[in-house]
Amino acid sequence: MALLEIEYLEKGYGAEGGARPVLSVDRFSLEAGEQVAVMGPSGCGKTTFLHLVAGIVPASRGRIQVGDTVVSELGEAARDRYRARTVGYVFQSFHLMRDFSCIENVELGMSFGAQVDRSFAKSLLMRVGLGDRLEYRASQLSVGQQQRVAVARALANRPKLVLADEPTGSLDEVASEQVVALLRELCEENGASLLLVSHDRSVVDGFSRREDFRSLNKALAGTEGGAR
């Protein structure tokens, strides 16, 4: 059963009606519990695609449905509620509060959802290998440790869908492998679907389902540029 279904999705910027789409995806789907990696270089629209699925930005045209929610029909406030309830997001630049502790950063993610569960937050941080750094501020952590906090925070509200935007972009090869393995294991343990985008072929090749976003994004046809 499909958790995510996309039909004729477009995003354009500029004057209403005159903007050329920077993203145009005819169809894409993701099954409940499925893990998919999308490959593409910088500038092909991968981040824009995730932002649309997460409801961070509205679609110009088309349909995005996650479970029973038609995300593309929601207003801004409703998209915020949908994202807090349904989506976990691992941002490329982490987006941690540097003066907050590890556990406070995870609890902050929970505060946008139903409730703050310190016990679950602690268990997630222990699961990503930071059980001995619960009270360390984010600014005191290595880059790899910060990414682990970001992974734990993405699972904090037990989301149905986890979106990961270049989650290994700031990590070395060993740390990259560890973070992706943890992310995949945590999604499987919590029954979440995973949609990961990356320019790193070594990351993408570890997934049984792989997509080339340059083929998915029809807006790239005949252009040299693209979107983020």
C-alpha cells in the first residue's frame, strides 16, 4: 500500500503564470515501510522535492498525498501540523540548536508533535551511540555526533515518513556508512518509510530501490541548470 503518492507535481518561482517550473515530476510513489534512495547532482531539484513532500513549500501544481492527507491542498498552518505529526526530516545542515543539549534538541523536535517523551528521547540517543552525551551541548559535539542527534530528532515523533537530505554530506566515509546504517535501522524498527536523496553513489548503491532524479525531474529536459 502506497504511503506517498505524487502526480504531475510542479514547482515554479517568479510571476504567477509566467514562471518556468524548476521541478516537474509526473509520478512517484513510496510504499509503507519502503526505503528509497534518489540520486542526483547538486542543482537537479532534490531539496525542492523533499521540501514539497514535507510541506515546507507549497506546490505550484499537482498532487501530493501522504496516507490520507492530500498535502498539496493544505494551507500553511495545516502543512505545519501535518509535518509535525507525520514527517521526520534530516536536514543537510542539521539545524540543531547549538546551545541546547542533545536531549533538549530531540525534545524540541517532540514539542511540535503530540507530546514530549523524555524516556523515548533518551532511548533514541542511546540507540545512535550518544547515551553518554545526553547533556552535551550541540556545539560541543563533532560533526558526526551532531548528525546522529539530527537522526534521533527525526524519529522523535515516531513519523510515518522520514526524509533525509544529503545526510552524509559533511561526513567522512566511515561516519557516512554508520549514519546511513543507523538511519535505515531506526526507520525499520519504527515502521517508517525512508526517502533519502544524495549525490553520493556509494550511499545510494546500498539501497535496493534507487531512482535517478535527473530522469524524474522533467523540468531539467533541455536545460543546463536546475533547482536546489
